[in-house]
Amino acid sequence: MLNQRFLISTLCASTLMFGLTACDSGNKAPATGGAESASGTLDKIKQSKTIVLGHRDSSIPFSYISGNPNQPEGYAHDLQLKVVEALKQQLNIPDLKIRYNLVTSQNRIPLVSNGTVDLECGSTTNNKERQQQVAFSVGYFEVGGRLLTAKDSGIQDYEDLKDKKVVTTAGTTSERWLKQHATELGVSEVISAKDHAESFLMLQSGRAAAFMMDDILLAGEQSKAKDPSNWVIVGTAPIKEIYGCMMRKGDTAFKQIVDDAIKATYASGEINSMYTKWFESPIPPKNINLNFPMSDDVKALIANPHDRDQ
């Protein structure tokens, strides 16, 4: 019996060790909690009369905080609220409460997978690796990975990064791509900051020569600069990605409501005024216009919604 118990505990320890190792790469979520909660997000919401929305604090103009620390805003957040309205009607809970949960690039996937967050809409890329851990809604934006740098830096594209330090945000697809290609680009150091705001701070302070991230997020950070005209977004995007809302994997009933709410916003044409509000008009906190017209790729997503990574 002693030997049997020793063998079982050894096997469990090995399983835990390897499970934790797997969770350490690519924002993989803990193995526990997700499967059970995925069986009934709608039941969870009915019982608590509350939905937990994951949000970011600096993903301008998708999901961010500009004034009230307890109230996110942005293009993706407006889409989240469309889902909330649909849930109120379909579940007959007119007083459905919202509880906000701040997430980061590093913890957003685990918090959705383990049931802490019901729906996260921010600037999360839908890709095949993440599809193994969470489900994605139909896409609502397509971006390209580019570089933000000082106007006088001499950097025009990725080949100009030789012997230079480049910052990016930890837990993002840009970080992964940059680390994979740092040697061939000749980058002297890849710096991983905790969020987009810290990444831009490192660029502004001279600790990095360029900041790699999704083009629209770079435009958002540029808008916060004391003088945005001192900074430029350059480079040919080596990767293109689609953003979607995240939810727990395997919960088809909840995903259907999320997708239908977003599709209805597209079909009604309301998405156009939402886009104009956040991308082509002055926005908080500095009332700067990003002047980011809707691309043909985004128009195609709206015309033919899908939840594929490309």
C-alpha cells in the first residue's frame, strides 16, 4: 500500500509539473475549472444575475480607462455592451448587472478559461494556438504589426532595427514574432513591457528605439504623447491578425448569443457610427482624432462575419 501511494503521488506530481510547464507558454490556462464552467455560462449568469466582463486599461481605442477607473470604454467595450443587451432580452433579466474584471495580455486567457471572466473584448488576436484554450466570437477588427518610433530615428522598416533595442508588450503575438526573428533582424535586445502604456514609456524615455505592436494600438499610444507629431508609425506589417471577443471553449449556447449580437450590430449599420466615434473622431483622454479610416479588411469582416483566425 505504501508503494502504491508513493507511485500515485509521484505520478500526480509529474502531471502537475508538466501541466504547469505547458501553462507557462502562450498564455495557456490552468487545466482545472474551464471545462466545468464552459458547460453553462448562461446558467451561471442566470443564477447570479451578473455577467463578468474582462477589459483592458490601455488598449486605445478598443478597451481602456480614461477617467473613471471602474468604467472602461472603447470600440470593443461598446460591442460587449451589445452582448449584454442581448442577454437581458434572451434571459429575461432586465436588471442584469455587470461586474468588470481588469485583464492583461498575460492573464486574459487563463481568466477566461478558468471561469473568472465570462466575456473579454479588447485587442485579443484570434489564432490557432489560442483556439485550443478559448473560443472566439466573429471578428471585429484586422490589424498589422508595425513599428512606432521617433520621427528622426532613421527607422523606416524592420531592416533598420539592426543593433537597436525594440520594446513590445508581454504576452502578445508581436512579442512572440519579434523574439522569433530577433536574430535575423539583428536586434540587440527585445524588451517585454507589462502593457502598451509601459511599452510607449520605454520608447519615449529612450530605452528602446522602436515599439512593435498592432498598428491601431500604436496609433492609440501615439495619441497620448505630449506632441504626437514627434512620432511615426512605419514598416511593412509582417503579420496580419483578427481581433475577436474571448469566451470559454465549448459553450455553444453562449457563443451563439455573442455572435448574433455582434452580427446584428453589423447588419443594422450601427457599426459604422461606432467606428466613426472611436477611429475618426476626437476620443478621450486627450480628444485626439486617430484618423484611422475603416480598411477594406475590416469592411470585409463586417460584410461576411466569421470566427476564423484569417
